Amino acid sequence: MRSTYQNSFQVRETTIYWGPVALWMLLIFVLSAQSSLGEMHGPPLFQVSRKIGHVIEYAVMALLVGRGLIYTWRSRGEALSRRLLMRTWLVGVALCALYAMTDEFHQTFVPFRGGRIEDVVLDTLSAMAALGLWYRFRSRQLLNRDQ
């Protein structure tokens, strides 16, 4: 039987690893609900800066999701391995892509906003790149540790 200390420790650890994911998703949701951010037109540099916002939002989210997934699987006794890192990349990208789809769908209900498939693709590619770089870095750490 688990002690109260073990249960509270697990809740605290889960909050530390998954709380930032929830807060980041909430931030994205709040920004998506802003009518004032919709369909702004301007010079190309302005449009590029808006897309860079998408890249940053979903790259950060992907890294936070990856961190949470690793914590969850490691706390269940799985050893850190390239296979675990690859699964983290796959599941992390899938979760970010699903959230990007729901975010764009949510924007279809916000005045002066709209859902764009291009934004879902950009968000997903951003998550893929961020977790891909993370995977390479962590794989090299594992390789160096094993030598």
C-alpha cells in the first residue's frame, strides 16, 4: 500500500512536469481567443513575425510535452533509451498536432479569426523540429554515457 507521503510526492512531481504543459496550452488558447489578433494585414515582415510566433509557441509546447512524457514513462520504471526517446518524439509530435488542430478549430468560433490548415502544418513542423533537435541531443548524451 502506498503511503500518504508517496502519493503527495507523486502528485507534486506530476504537477511539476505536466503543470507547465497545461499552462502553456492555456496561454495558446487565450491568445487564440483574441479577436484583435485575427486577420491582420501588413508588410511581409509583420506577417513573418506572426508565423514566428506559431513556431515558438509549438516548439516550446513540444519540449514541455516531451519532458512530461519522459517523466511519466521513467516514473513507471522504463529506462532511458533511444527507443524511449523515439517514442517521446512520436507521441509528443502527435499530441502537439492534435492540439494545433483543436486550436485552429477553436479559432473558427472567434470573431475576426479563422482556422487555417497552413497554421496546423506550421505548428506540427515546429513541434517535429523542436523534438527532433531534443532527440538528437539526448541520443548523443546517451551514447557518450554508454562509452
